[in-house]
Amino acid sequence: MNEEQKIRRATYHLWTFGFSKLISTFGNSIYVFGISLYILTLTGSAMNFAVNMLCSVLPRTILAPFVGYMADRYSKKALIIISQLSSLLIVIGLLMYSIWYGISLLAIYITTVLLTISSMFTGITFTSSITRLIDRERIQKAMSLNQMSVSISAIGGPVVGGMLFAFAPIEAFLTIFIAAFIVAVILEATMNFRLFEVQNENQITEKESFWQGMGAGIKYVMNQRVLKIIFTVAIFINFFAASLTIGLPYLLIEQLQINAAHFGMIEGIFAGGLLVGALYFMFRKEVQFPLISVKFGIISYGLLIILMVLPLMMVFPYWLQVSYYSLLALSIGFALTYTNTPIGVMMQKMIDEDLKGRVFGILETIAQALMPISVIIYGMLYDQVGPFWVLISSGVCVILLTVFLIRPSIIKSIYPEKYGLSIPVPEISKTDVEKRDALI
């Protein structure tokens, strides 16, 4: 296949990838929303709802490194097709069970665990396959399409799910999920996951055990200064994200008495901010110095967290409170995309092809492991200290950590040409220079 044919095929992959992700994430969003409402309606218990969330978080925390190892060792296309078909069979099993015996909490919990595992195989393998499917010049566009599918699903899934919940039985959610994944599997089966394949010395051999393969992945991360910075930044962003996921509903509903319908609108506008950010990166040229964009995005995110407390400091009329938090939600969504998209593109380009599964698996484990801890910590802080000081201190910590981790000396070491330097300053290693050159 010549270069022109490869580019045409990559264009097909780009749009097929985006459409497939949109269909599967939209179907999954409807399913998750419907199951959540069903659990709350069936039991009226927040604890049962929390158990279902735990069934989703724990498998990701424990199994993500293993999934990453599998993605590096075996055929990526086969893993994706098998995992998608497994998701189909799991939901078909729940549908048949509900028809024959009626739905039950235990059946939902088991389905959630199995679906989490199968979707994790799909997600990590797909993420580690992007540079095999699409030419390097359009990786940012692919990451933007991925974010767009997530954003559209976050906006539309609850709307469609709410309508179905009001007028249709639980089986309707399962049927839509099944139909969406059938279409996704058909599309993914047409993709060539070896289009831009590159072999290197990090490929897992038949003799390597799981622990040896994972050890190679961890060693690789530890030897890449730039990658360690990205990992550290991603970890603390995930930790401080709980300040909003826990604090926003607590502040708006409990403290400011915002109407539940208006709160739902504000959350929808947040997803709209993610979508606006995705569209921005979709149509702009690729970021030349991604770590600088990441720094700006995270500092903006920290400032927006601090600004959340403004209506607690002065009297706002109700309509202005709703408008103010709607604008903040839109800005936070955009800031997160402004941060995540350059990080995603940077990681796609700098991580060796045969290590991507393991690296992304390690990252997911670390991020998921911190989630329950941060939720518990922030739950206690909001009860004991209140939202004013918790939000201010969280925003300040985000800004200070960003300023330290992505300090000017680091920026100069990674992008010496931006500052007219002919050679890297001492903080960067030879490996980092090679990786940095690959990004430019």
C-alpha cells in the first residue's frame, strides 16, 4: 500500500473511529443513566447506587495493568472485537434474565462488573491503537473526535435515558445498548489496526511473563522525565477533580438551594464546555508546545475552582446564581479539554508503540485507585470545613502544584528552541530530547 492509499485509509479510520465511539458511548450513557435511575427507584437507597459505582471502579483499579499487557501482547483488533462482542453477550444475558425472572440488584451488579471489564479491554486497546490507525498529523483530530463523542453522549444520554425511563420498561435501555454495540462492532471490524504499525525492541516476547512485561512498562515510565511529569499532573488533576464532583452538588443544592432542574441544566452545560473544547481542537492546527497549553489549562481550572465560592461571599439573585454557575461550568469543561487533549496527543506521540497498552493501563490504575480516596477525603472535608475553604484551598493547591511541576526550567528543557537555545538545558535527558523531537 503506497502513502496516498494509506492516507485515504487513515481518513476512513478517523471518521469510523469517531462514529463508532459516538455510537458505543451514547448507548453506554443511556444504559448507565437508566440503570442508575432503576436502582434508585427500585430500592430508594443511595448505598445500593454507590455499590453499583464500586462495581465499576474496582475492576478498573485492579485489572487495568493486565488489560494493558494484553493489549501490547495480542492482536489489538481481535481484542477489541472480542471485548465488544462480550459486552453484547453480557447485556443480552441481562435482558434474557429480566424477561424470564425479572430484574434484580445482584444481576445488575454482576453485569456492571463484567461490562466494566469488557469495556476496559475496548477502551485501553483502542487508545493504544490510535497511532496504528491514523497518521501522526491527525492524532489531535482523532483525540478531539473521541472527546466529542464523550461530550455528546454526556449531554444526550441522560435526555434520551430520562425519556425512556418515563415511558418505557428497563428492557428498552438494554435493547438500545445492544443495537448500538452491534453497529460499533460492524464498523470496527472494517478497520486495519496494522496500517501504521511499527515494531521495536519493546515488543513482548512469548517467553516474557506478565510481571516481566509490566516491569518493562514501569521502567519505561520511570526513565522518561516528560512522561513522569504528565503522569504526575494527570494523577493530581484526578484527585482534585473530586472537589467539584462532590462539591458542586453540595454547594448548589444544599448551600444555595438551586432547583434540581436548574442543577441538571448546569451539568449539561459542563458537558457542552467539553464539546466546545473538542470542536476547538478539531479545527485548529496541532498545538506546537503542548505542555505549555496544559499548564495554562490547569491554572485556569484552578482559578475556576476558586471562583466557585464567589456567590458565598456576596448576595446574588437566584437567576444570577444559575447564570454564573452555568458560565463557570462551560468554562471548566473547556479548560479540562484544553488540558486533556494536548496531554493525550503528547502521550500518543511519545510512547513507544509496543508499550502503549501497559503505560495507559498503569495510568488508569493510578487514577482509579485515587478516586475512592479523594471522594472519601472530600466528603469528610465538606461536612467538617464547608465548601468555602475547601474550594479555595483546592484551587490554590492545583495552581501551586502546576507552577512547580511545569516550571519554566522544565519548559525550557523540553522546548529549548522556543527560547532560542541551541542545546537542551541540563534538566532533560538524551531520551527526552529524542521524544521531544518526535513531537515537533
